[in-house]
Amino acid sequence: MALDLFTACMSHHTAHQILHDVFGYAAFRGAQQAIVEHVISGGDALVLMPTGGGKSLCYQIPALVREGVGIVVSPLIALMQDQVDALKQLGVSAAFLNSSLSAEAAREVSRDLLRGEIKLLYVAPERLMTEGFLNQLERLQAENKLALFAIDEAHCVSQWGHDFRPEYRALTVLHERFPCIPRIALTATADAPTRREIIERLKLEQAQQFVSSFDRPNIRYRITQKNNAKKQLQDFIENEHPNDAGIVYCLSRKKVDETAAWLKEQGWDALPYHAGLEATTRSKNQSRFLREEGVIMVATVAFGMGIDKPNVRFVAHLDLPKSMEGYYQETGRAGRDGLPANAWMTYGLGDVVSMRQMLLSGDAPEERKRVELQKLDALLGFCESTECRHQTILRYFGEAYHGDCQQCDNCLSPVDTWNATQAAQMALSCVYRTGQRFGVGHLVDVLMGKETARVLQFNHHQLSTFAIGKELAQAQWSSVYRQLVTGGFLEADIEAYGGLKLTEASRPVLRGAQEVWLRRDAEPAKRKTSKAERGSRLREAFAGANEDPLWQALKAKRMELAREQGVPPYVIFHDSTLLEMLNRKPQTLNEMAQISGVGQAKLVKYGDDFLSVLENSANGV
């Protein structure tokens, strides 16, 4: 490849000119400008910015301004192709180097690199660490052709993180062998301990830290009690996302396969993704999800880190994640384009028990297990909280948030609480009287006076707790037990196959020395539009667009162009750019150039195509 004149001239442009001319944006967002200027001046940086916050611009623009090539270290081999395709659409000379390339293709990239014909090179950490590649980088450094190092997904360096990659530990070599080349480490999620570990492991003690707000105001969080999860999921998708792309997370591979097959039977375009599938199947399914519209990916957490698809309109969890970090990162894959998106989760006591069992029965050291259980407890507290979801998430990451978000279930439909002290005493007594080895189903049968075979087998119909709880319905007792486990009054005993046993925290409750207040589970209700939903102008605009023939025509043109070039539709234009075209209806190339996301290269390539669509619509064609 030859370095085109467009890219060659970039180093003579200012950061603002590149932002506008290449990327098509009028202004930086948040801390972007400060980060860009700091790195351009040669400073190291640690950037904590939420998914969809524009992290990539923080290293792409400095790489274009500074002399030489920007080296981007990324663990996401499967997505490098799409990232490079997106840069090429902008007229930027970019390439990737990883194990997916043939030997000849890799040699060609290396030749172009040494000739100075690449401005951004994405490389897997294991490839970067080879002595041959490090020697190439030293040659570039000697010729003043090394612009910067960007370490993406920097939380992978943390042994306590949910995406630990041992090879990231070796990246200290960048500091040791290239001390004068600026480094920028980026992550979308890192609590305080993980942040400290990133700094220590990557030798970033002198780096300036840029911590953006972790709030994702366009995401609506909703958590509901599990009651026929598949039907609940189907109702959620039918009512709110009938034509949208989304991700459904499940804990096990078997459940992924079953859920994907079931959704397909119901008429949805659903695909499975997990580590047990053949690599070719995973690659094919991921490609379809990225390059087609309206595909639902049902997956384990093996899918998702670094997903660039901006118009994922929902993320659903049919099982609990392991931690708040995991939940935040997984839900953060929705709405990267800033348009409205939903994070929906259903869970029950069974999820709590199975997740605790999984963590405690693993091979991890005891210290690691304690940390993981603390993280799970924080997530459970979040699930049962009656407070604003946005507020609770941000508090966990050490950020203050004031007021109600009106973008979560607790704010839109405030939760009732009730004095459940007497019910809690009954529930705890029943656990004790039955020997602290039975699950919720059996305990509820005893409390409600059901003479089932198992109750009679163990003579539990003769206990003092038999039939003392008839005033509450079965679902209410299930809720009481779920919340008592979440509150730490009960715990699952792995040796008793998930049977419940008392903890020290239950003693003052049983003695009557402590009150217990629980949230009152809402009754399932038919969907209705709330005042807060009607008040969201952005949500209204997006919902209205789906019914507009011009919106469908713009999306069809985008898909046509994407298929011609073999790239995902969002590489042509994001939904937010099409939405602005729909609302502003530009009539000339000059007017089209004012649309956010339309840079010079894309204006030349696609301006006339989309103007024709707008003109035909205006003429009723």
C-alpha cells in the first residue's frame, strides 16, 4: 500500500482540524481535548472513560498529528479488521498485525511499517512482545517514526479484573525500551484497586490520569424478578425492540444454545456465541451480528469486549453477572452511539445460589474467592436496591451523582418497602427447624402448610413452623428468601446442594433486636408509557424515526454501500448521523458536511448517494 496524500498531510494539521475534516465532528467531548493535547505534547496518560465516550479518538488524533506510526495494543483480534476498515473509510492508512494474518500478509504489513506507510497499526500483545517486532520498533524509534503507544482495554493487566490477560503484564517493556515515546492506557471500567494495579503494572506512576464520568445517561436500567424468564425476555423484545440489534447474556453454554434456538423458533434472528463453538462458527456469527441489522446475539461473557457496533439497542441478562464491573461493562455495549438503549435483567434466588456455588467451588485461591464474593455481594445489593440505578452504579465507582435519573425502573416506578420483620423471623426459624439443609421450594411448602411428599417424608408437617405463613403467597415467600440471602441473613451451603443456612447476621433478627425492611416486588403489569418516557425527546425522535419511510431508505442505502464494500453498516455512518440527516434534510454537499460524523473522505465517497435518497424522498419518489 502507498501512504496517500490525505494521510501524509495529517501531521501538518491541528487536532481540531483532524477532528472536523477526518472524523466529521465539530467539537471535542468532555476530557477528549485535554487528553489529545497532553499526548500530542509527549505526555503519558491513563484514561478512564465509559464505553461510547470516544476513547479511540484520544489516541487516533495524536497519532495523526505526531510524526510516525501509532501502535495500538489490543487483545481483540476478532475486531481489529473492523477497526482498521473504519479508519480506511476515513482515508487513514491503518493496518493490523495478529495471528489471523498469513505469513505473507504479515510480512507485507511489516514492510509497510518500516517504510513509514502506516499511521495506525493495531497489534495483539503477544505479537508485540516478539523480539523481532520489538527490534522493528527500535528501528522506527531511531528514525523518529514512532508516534505513540496506545494500550487499549488496560484493565486486562489486573489479576482481580474480569478480563485478566497474563500477556498484558509484559507490556512494561514499552516503558523500559521506549522511555521517550508517549503511552496512553485506556479502559472503560476500573474500580480503585484495579486502577492502582494498572498504574503499578504498566509503570504509569508519572502518567496524568483523566477520569471521565462513568454515567451512561442514554441507558435505561431495569431489573425484574425471574418468573418464566424466556417469556419475560420475549415480551421485553416484542414490546420495546422488535427490529433492533441486541445482546442476551447467559451464564452457561447450554443455556446460550437453548435460548438462541428458542428465540429463533419464535421468529427472531438469533445466533449463539460461546467458547465451546467451533472458531469458524463463532467468527461467522460475530460477523453477521456486526454487519447485519436486527441480529440478536445470545452469548456467554466470551462475547463482547471491545464490540464496536454502536447501534446495539439492548443488552439483556438472563443470569446474574459476577460483579458490578462485569454488569457495567456488559450493559455498556448498548447505545454506544448515544441514542436510547435498554439494559434489562431478570434474576431470582436460584441465580444467587448457583453463582455463589460456582465461585466457592472453583480452583481460585481463597483470597481471590473472597474478593469475588464481595464483588457479587455488591451486585446483589444493586439488584435489590430501591435507589436510583445510575446513582448506585456511580457510587460503586467512586463518583457522586445527585438527583433522580428518570432512566431506571426505581426512578420511573418507585419501589414500595414493607416491614418484613415478622416474615423474616418466620423464614429464618423455618430454616433452623428443618435442619439448615433445604432449598427455598421446600421451605415455602412448610411455611404454607403444603403436605407434599417431601414435607411428610421428613415429618416437617409436625414442626412449629408448619403452616404459620399462609398469609403470604408463594411468590412473596420466594421474594423474602431471595432478599434475606442478598442481605446476608442466609447463605447457600454448597455441601447441602444449595440448601440455606443461617449466618451470624440472622441472630439479632430472630431475637427481635433488629427490624428487617424489604422491597415489595411489583406485580407483573401490561406495558404502559409513563410520563418520563413521553418526556424523553431523544427517545421520541428515535422511536418516530422507525416509522418514517425516509429513515428506512437511508438505512437501506447504508446497507447497500456496506455490502458492496464488505464492511459493517456503522462503518459507513452511525445511526446518530443518519438520524441527523433525517431531521435536518441537507440539500447540498456543503450542508451535508455540517452533519456530525460526515468527514471529508466520507463526504466525497457517500455525499451524493445520501443526497439522492433525501431528494427522492422530497419529490415523493
